[in-house]
Amino acid sequence: MITIRPMTEKDIDAVLQVEEACFTICWTRSDFERELTQNAMAIYFVALEEEQVIGYAGMWHVVTEGQVTNIAVLPEYRRKGVGAQLLTQLIETAKEKEMIGITLEVKISNYPAQQLYTKYGFRPEGFRKNYYQDTHEDAIIMWKYFSGYEEEAPCSEN
């Protein structure tokens, strides 16, 4: 059974293992320590199977919106609903904190992630050229607006 709970400093070693398994340019221990201890906007969760951290997700609460920083799941646990559980936790937290919506960037080639985000109501709203440092790949900017705020969404034609 997978459980989701807030990330603590004690989780950093395990989160770094997830980070290294998922990304070529990784956040460091000090990046995560800073997020958990100094960044008042930061909200992070870990996914556990028994006591093992198998994924994590984070976002920043910036004024009235959420900016997803990372969602990562160990490769052997992908396509088992872990990412969906983490994303659901971010969405529920954003609603509890009365955010108007959540935004994120995703690699243009990362179709599984795009499918997950679309399934949960995210829509493409724009692009960031050469966004990823390791591959110089473009990012798709996706937004999920919560009920009552869709009419305030920025126009995607610009």
C-alpha cells in the first residue's frame, strides 16, 4: 500500500536517491534542506511503500497559485498510480490553501507525464523554449484552474 505524507528533513537521503534515478541534473541536499527549512512557499510530500520513499512531489505557494517544482517516482514504481497519488495530494493541498490553480512545466517529449496531467485537468497554455538545461528541450506550460477561476486564465493565443 502506498501512503503519502509531508516530506521532512529525515527523508532527504531517500529523496536524493529518487532524484538521481529520475533526473540528469539533480537537486542537491542543500537544495532540499533550503526548501524544507527556509522557503515558506514550499510544500513537499513523499510517497512511501511501507517505509521506503519511492517518490516525491513539491510545489511553491506563490501568492494565489501553485507552481509545481518536481514530481518524481522511482522507475520501478512508475505506471502504478504513485505519480497520480502525489499529484492528487498537490491538487488537494492547493484547494485547501484556496489557490486559484496550479501550473507546471513538462518536457515536450514526456508523453506519460503529459497524459497524467491532462487526465487531472491540466491544459497546455504555452511553451518555454530550451527550458531544460541538460537537453535544451522545450517545456510545455500546463495549468489547472480550480472552479470559478477558468475565466481568469491567461489567453493561450499570445
